[in-house]
Amino acid sequence: MAATNISLAPGVIFNCRDPRRHALHFLPSKPRWVFGDFAEFSRNPRGSCRRMPTFVCCQTPAKTEEFQKRKCSPLLECEVLSERVVWGSSDWKAIPDIWRTAAEKYADQIAVADPHHDPLLQLTYKQLKQEILDFCEGLRVAGVIPDEKLGLFADNSYRWLIADQGKTWAPLAAGDSCGLGAMAMGAVNVVRGSRSSTEELLQIYNHSESVALIVDSPQLFNRIADMFIAKATMKLVVLLWGEKSELNGEVSDKFPIFNYQEIIEMGRHNRKLLTDSHDARKVYDYEPISSDDVATLIYTSGTTGNPKAVMITHRNVLHQIKSLWDIIPVKAGDRFLSMLPPWHAYERVLEYFTFAYGAEQVYSNVKSLKEDLRNYQPDYLISVPLIYETLYSAIQKEISASSAFRRIIVLAFLKISLMYMELKRIYEGKYLAKKQEQPSYPTAVMDWLWARVAAAILWPIHALAKKLLYSKFQSAIGILKAGVSAGGSLPTHIDKFFEAIGILLQNGYGLTESTAALTARRPSYNILGSVGHPAPHTEIKVVDADTNEVLPPGSKGVIKARGPQVMRGYYKNPNATRQVLDDDGWLDTGDLGWIAPCHSAGRSRLCGGVLVHEGRAKHTIVLSTGENVEPSEIEDAAMRSSLIQQIVVIGQDQRRLGAVIFPNREEALKAAKKLSIIDAGADELGRETLINLLRRELMTWTSECPFRIGPILIVDEPFTIENGLMTPTMKIRRERVVARYTDEIANLYK
């Protein structure tokens, strides 16, 4: 058959070799894919062409089919849409696109390993993609429809990932009807961990207007069921782990409940039917997901009040996925150990990033972390400062438990290595400095020469320590390439210790509102004491808190940021959005810090432009004398004591600082016996004796801090997530600690 050219408009020609089977879909206004099989329309030789409002199609006078608008991720959904689409670009436009790319590029490589659930499991990239598709289709069969929001309250595991991706980026299978163009089961993903209180989970569920629930286990649902049934609406519940038989008796009568395997099987069966069925080829107007669509709601940890829902778009997350390689140069096959709450922006974005580049993700937890580090020897550990403090404390405990001779040798090696690394930073130009004035060239040369000679003298001892001692530390810790820290302040002594023993720690800075990373230390510019240079396409400035004027480098003020990763705003909270986002797109982080000055010579010549984070502006303690105190510096110093397990510095509107301390009583008892404060046979310490011992420790470890701790309040209960005194990301809720012990603190200052 000869080709037929039909002129539709100036500059537009429809070329058709078989008018019975093809149609041109002309999109004059905005990009859109429209797919259809027009065989039924063209059997009449009098078939005609008509221009529709948003497309051009061939049809017969006898029959007209309406196009149904659908949103989709064309890269992910290529199997359903095969033979009906010509891809204009393979670039990622939405988060789901990474799964198609990863499945093709790393098909049979291990993507996830989950050793702490039954059954033990490993999935390849190809299997992971298919399980995501099956889970989302299973949710459709169960009754989830577009635009609905689902709460996902569960802990870190591969099934969390499946549920997260399956319900948020679900493929649009032919045969489902959809009124408005939206993502398959709602553009907004509502997530939280199982350790949150029932009240917090209920607040998040209702605030987000969720209608169904995916929970970690029957035990979690049994805990929250009564309150949710009474105060929330649920059309269905899905259990990621466990069986329905473990639920409390009458719960299953109130709404449909499915376990994970039932959802997977329903989805797998229905996907096969849709793929094989002719009905799957109905006509749809598939509108691709926009990069600016909201992808997820992430509720902040709420360290200072009720959680706020941060609206994160696909563009926000894709910026992080594409730019983080500059910070973490991951290679296909590299192994990451994951143990943070997966709903947290930092962990979640890092997981997407690792999968986009073919890494293997091993799921762990706090309880099994040390064992998993030894067994799996990950290339990278993504974690928060508390975990690195725990690893540091474990090594210090081993050193303390060794013989006196060995302890002296180890501590001597460490002291020399710390001196050597400091000298090395000086001659390499990576010694952080706050002064704007740079040294003269002759002074810089002499400084470099002195540091180089002194380091050369210490190097043989440091090299011996690496071979005899640090290799054992590295093996015990188990991190092969780097530990990445964010989500809090990394204490200086932790930073220096890991550097001395040869384990790279990369510290970063960001917020939920910035989709994780704003700045981070690169492997080649790992400036200790800083949180690194800005991420690609990110602007950072430091302003005066009162005047909002930009401060010069080296001056401390409020950190503001602007870039593609900054959130759209807070969900249903425009007032809170206006407080942190200005009209020019600058995000007020509420954090204090300064930018290192740029020097062309001297020990700080490579430090220019790095950001130094110095705590939250709202955490600043103002004494009655008018002095401002940053408590984090004192707390970090105090935490170096093995006798102090947790500490919160207090003193707002008082004449002097105080501290609320949860002590390590076992270590305190050992120290008291060693100092002959109590008898060798004693099995406990009196409160006053313990206070005096802690005061002595504070004087030792905080001697270089500008302020001293006065009165001390000892508490018998640790600060935990369960009692509400820590966030799910393991940061102490300072205001809640003060509120919990209001009366005791008042008596402390009498």
C-alpha cells in the first residue's frame, strides 16, 4: 500500500502506510504520549481524520472511543506499553525510572540481602523490579485506587522498599479506570517507623488523609488497632511480615486484611491476565509523571514539637540521586549496610542512590550491627554520629579491658598517630581555620616545612601502628571504603580517631526539608571539623539572625540554602512554609554555622568554601548574664567520658550551666574502685559519690570549653525512642528532656 500524506496544519504531516492500524497523536500544547489500537476504527473505507482537543486520531463515523487520562512512568512501564511508544529520551524524569534502568543494566546482580527476617532472602535487580510491579498490582486488586494515600508504618527491610516503591510508583495497567491524571495509587507516600508512639502514628495517618495502612507486623497492628479503629478510617490493612492468625480476635472482621504474600500473588496473577488479554490494549492518554509532582510526604522527626509533613518532589530526589556520586563514588557491586529508619530522608535517598548505580544493599539493625559489619564487611556504612560513637566506645572498652602494658602501648600509638594526622593536614592545606587573614608566603612556607619534617619523623611509628594495631581495628569495625555520617553533629574526637586508624569518615549536612544532602565532605577534600562543600547546583550563605545580611566567611550566623533539592513546602501548612522559605527559594535551616575563608597559601589553602555546622539556633542557651552558649560543644566533649552515657546541658535564664546525665553506672563503679573512692568489694555507688565522680569527669573532658558545668541532675531512665526522649533518628529531644524533669531542674538551681 502506498504511503498517504494528510496535511493537518501548517508544518504538520501525517504519514500512514496502513490507515487501518495507525494514527498520529499530535500534541500541540504539552508533551504527552497517547497510545491506541485503531483497527476497529478503520475497517470502513470512508474512515476520516478529525482533530480532537489534545490529539489527532483516525476514527469511523460509526464509533468513537474516549481517551482516559493516566499518569505514568514510561520507562518503568515499558512492558505494559510495549509496541505503543517511541521513547524520546531515556533520562530519568521520575523516581520510578531508576528501576527500569537498574534492572536492564544490573539484571542478575544482587540488589538486596535481608538476613534478619524469615525467610532469609536475596533478590537480583531483575527480581526486585518484578516484585515491585507485582506488589503494586496486588494493591489494585485489593481495592486501592488512584489519588488515595496509604500509611506505611514499618521498619527497615527489603519488604519496606517493595511496599514503598510498589504503592507509590505503581505501573498503570490497562483495564483500570482513573478519573484524574494522578500516580497509580496516589502521588503522596506517607511513611513512618514502627517505634513511634501510637498517638504520633495516628496523627500522621489522619493529617495525611490516608485511607489504608501497610504495617510492619501483626504485633504493631495489635498495638495501634484500638485507637486507629476508633479514630481513623481504614479500607484495608496489609501486613509486611507475619500472619493474620497472629492478630487479635475481632480485628479481621472490620476490614479486609492481607499478608504480604497474598498481595504479591494477586498482583502476579492479575499482571499476567492483563498482559495476555486484548482488553489490556484499551486506549489511554498516558501523561508522564512530571518531575515537579509531589512524590512523597516525609514527616519531620519533631525534635521541637509536632511533626510537619515535608512535600518532596521527584525533581528533589532525582537531584540527589544524580549528584551524590560526586560525594560517594560507588561502583556496581559495592556493598552498603543499611540500618537507619528507611523513611528518613537521608537513609531513603541514599538507598535510591545506591540502587541507581548497581550496589548491593544489606539490611541490618542496631542490635545486629556489629556482627553484620564483621560478617558482610560493607564497602560503605550509611549512618548517624551515634553509631560511630558506639563503634568508637566499643574499641575504647576493649583497650580499657586489656593489660596495663598493652593499654600503654596502644594509647601511645594512638597519640602519635593523632599528632601525625594533624601535621599531615597542615602540610596538605586541609587544616580548618576561621580567620579571614591568610599568612604571608614566607610564613606559609616555613609552616609547611615544619609540618612536613615533623610528620616524617612520626611516620615510621604511625606505619608500624597501622600494621600491628589499626588493621585489627579496621577488621573489627568492618568498613572497607568509607563511613558516611549525617543527621547530627559528628564529635571532633570521633572524627580524628577514625582518621588516625585509617577509616575514612565523610560527614554531611542536610535536613528533611532539603531532601537530605546540602553539603558533604568529598574523599579528596575531607576537611575534618566541617560538613564539606555544597552539593552540585546548591548555594549556601550565612546570614545575621537579626538583619538577614549576608555575613563574610569566618563569621557565624544562620545557614540558608537554595537548590533543586529544597522542598516544595509543608503539606497543609502554608504559614510554616512561609517561615522557612522565602520568595527567592532560600531555605532557612534554623542552624548555626560559618563558611571557611578562602586562602591561596598556608595550612588552610584547600579549606575555602566548606561549611562548618555549629548546632541549632533554637538550642542556644542564653544565661541570665546575657552570654550565649552552644550546648552541643560541651556535650560532645563530655561524651568522651566512659562514665557518661547521655547528657543534656541546661541553664536557660540561669546564672550558670547545669547538666542532666544518664550515667554508665558499671563504668562509674569501676572508676570509683580504681580511685579508691569506695571499697573494692562494694557493688554500688551512692548518689553524692556518683555526682562528685561525674563532676570530676566533666572538669577533665570539658576543660577546653569556654563554659563550665555547675549542678548535675542524675536520672535513672535513659533517653529512648520508646519514652519519647529521642527521635526515631536517635537524636535527643532536648525540650522534652527539660519538660520531663522540670521540677527536678528547678530544685537543682535553688
